Amino acid sequence: MRYWFFILLGTLVAAAGMFAQAPSAEGKLRAILQKLDGGSSNYTEAELRSMVEDMDVLNALVTYQPATAREVEAMRQLIVVAIPLLEEENNRLSAIVKALEINPKLKEFFPQWYIEDKPLQVQVLTTLNLPDQIVDDVVKNNKYKIAVVESPNNGELLEVSIGNDRETIRRIEGIRRLKNTFGGLYDKIKNRNEYAYQSKTEVLVREIPYFARISLSLLGGGVDLNVDSSIVGVKVSIDRNDLNLPFYSGGVWNITGLYKPTVDQEYKLGFTVPFNLGESPLTIIGPLQFRSRKLNGCYGIAGGFTVPIITSNYIRGAFSIGTLSKRGDVPILSPSSELVKDTSTAFYYVSGNALLAYEINLAQLLGPDLSISLGGEFLQLQQAFFEPNLSTVRAADRNQTWSIFGKIGYQHLTGTKYGVLLQYFNKTILADAYINVFDWLSFEVQYSRVIFRDPEPWEHQDFIALSPKIVFTF
């Protein structure tokens, strides 16, 4: 009897050890990702398929959050070969598609869009035999949308659904079921470039990731580096757009470091230095002329942030603090845009500002990429004079202003890309518009104007700036 006890005890211990050593679903997936280590192109499709035949691995693909760019790329390769395996298992395919709403890393792999073409909307809804009220809510009332999800490996469709963020009226999943349901209409839905649509994803899988991007324009430029799916870079600009001061009318260079851990999150921190141009009007081409500036720059720090709160809702902030104690080599201009050469002529510079605004993107509700910002902003203008040595700067009165800040912007991101915005601050407006001529070339125009009051000594009644922008991607 004693021997049977020891045999039973040994069996239980061995079984417990086996269960303790059995890797979790996430552990299995992580082991595969480490094996691939970003080098999935070295494996055949059959070898990759064998890695995801384990249902634990398929389940983990739905929820696992990749930590590095290499894991993201490896997961993309696994999902591409996993989708055909799931075609016959509609429940698991549904889980993968549903995961797009909860896993932002997976979302980047799948092109998704809304059908905006009215006749095609009617055809889709009629094919599904939906009630007239639903048809009206999609086509006329914009209460519901028709969303399409595409497979990243072969361009076939994975899902067509009708609904909104709160409810789903109808969902059809799987290539075979979609083709059987829509028949000849399937190819028309798939060829989105032949009808009006609104992109639902921030990044489409077919876009080629870049390592570095350099942008140059008269309004500024910068360098972005893609590091482990995050963007780090340096931005250089000569505008103070948050204060409705375009181009060099603000009198400073803004040099800031940039960090974007995700597509909708951004942090900036840097410094400002005086800008040494703008003493006289700048003629670009023919009658196109930039006015001389009235404000002077200063030395200081500047920063900003954009943080998502909930989907399509953000908190945005910006600030700057600066001072000017010496003339240096930079020309100091009076409000009449003349060089200051005595101790009795006043000049001005921005010694501080702070902005806090709430921004909402209405693309999910209205379709177009329309955003609205509303908040408040503080501005401090410093009046100053030269000391008798005409080098040292003496601070005098400060002009402090609190004002409502508002902005509305629209971007058209399909076909020819363009965007417009209108911004309000302290009874001034700033209008900005751009259009992409090629992927590497765009043109931007800015126009500011004082409204509902007379200009302050440091302000122009209006100011216009135009510049081409060139982008190099590597």
C-alpha cells in the first residue's frame, strides 16, 4: 500500500509540473515573435502557416499588444497567413475583425473605409433587404454608416457592416459569404478608388513605412525619424500660428524636439531665438510681397502636447516663456518696422503665452475629416526700451490678454489631398489652406486679420504668406 501511495504522489507531481510548464497562449505567441524577430521574410508561407495553426496562437493574435516595430511586422505576417485558416471558422474570423476596435496595433494592418457614394449605399442596402427607415438613416440622415474592412494579404473584403459606434444593424463577414450575398456588387464595393469613400484607418497597410522624412518650406521645416513605431524628430518654424501670427510676423525661430509614441499623441519641447529677417518687405514673385515685421523675437523655451482622451477627442496645449536682455546681432524693430537707434523708441516682443484647448474630430460622426477645437489662451506682450548704451534692454509695460481660442479644420485625404482651417484668438482670425500637387510637393497659404477692433501697435491689419513645401522620404 505504501508503494501505491508513492506512485500516486509521483504521478500528481509530474502532472503538476507538466501543467506548470505549459506555456500560455500569449507565451506561445511571444515565443514565435522572438523566433521571427522581424525576419519573417526568411520563412516560407507554409512555415508561417504552421506557426499559427495552434488555436491558442490565433486567440493571442487578437489581444496581444506588440511592444516593438519588429513585433508589429512579425504579427502582420502571421495575420496575413492566419486569415485564410479562419475563413471556414466564422466565429474566429469575427473575433479578429472585432479586435480591430480594441487593439490599435491590429487596426493598422487592415484597410478600412466608409462608403460615401449615395447610389452605392442604396445598392448595398437594397441588396440586404433592409427597411426603408434604415436606408433613410444611412443615405439621408447620416445616422448609420456602411463600413468595409479589407484583408491585408490579397485585397479581398473581410467584412461589410451597417451601424455606428453604439449599435450594429447588420454585419456580413468572410470572403465567401460576402461574395454570395452581394454577387456582382462585391467587386464594385472592393474597388473603392472608383467611388467616394472616407478612410477609417490612420495608417493603411499598403503604405510604405519610412525611416526618415525631411520637410522644407519658407514657413519652416523639420526632420522625422521612425524609431520602433514611434516618431522622434526636430521641427523648425518661424510662425506663431497659435497666436494668429503667420510666417515671420512673430519674430522668432521655434526649434523643438518632437516625440509621437502613437499617431494621435504628440509631445514637443524646445527653445526660441530671435529671427533676423523682416526688416524690410520681402518680395517673392512679382506682386507677391511679405510685409516687414513689427514684433521682435526673444530667447526662451517653448513646448506643447496633444493627448487623446477618448476616441477622436483630444486635449491640446502649448506654451512659451522668453525674455530679451541684450540687442545682440539681431536687428530690433519698432512698430513702424524701423530699426531702433535711440532710448526713447519702444519695441515689443512676446514674453509668454499659454494655450489649452479641447479638440474633437468629427470624422466618425459626419464622415469628412472635420475637427473643432475650443479653449482659452493667454498672451503677454512686453514693451521695452534700450538703455543709454543702446545694447542692454530695459523692460517696461506688459500687455496681458486672455481670450477664447477656437479653430475649425477640414482635410480631404482621398485623391488630391488638401486642407483648410479657420482660427480665432483675441479678435483676430487666421485662415490656412494647403494642397498637395505631388506626394513630395504641396503649397500652403496663410492669411491673418484683425477684426472687430483696431490693430495694436505691434500688429498688422492683415498679413499674408505663401510657400511651397517639399518633402523627402527615405
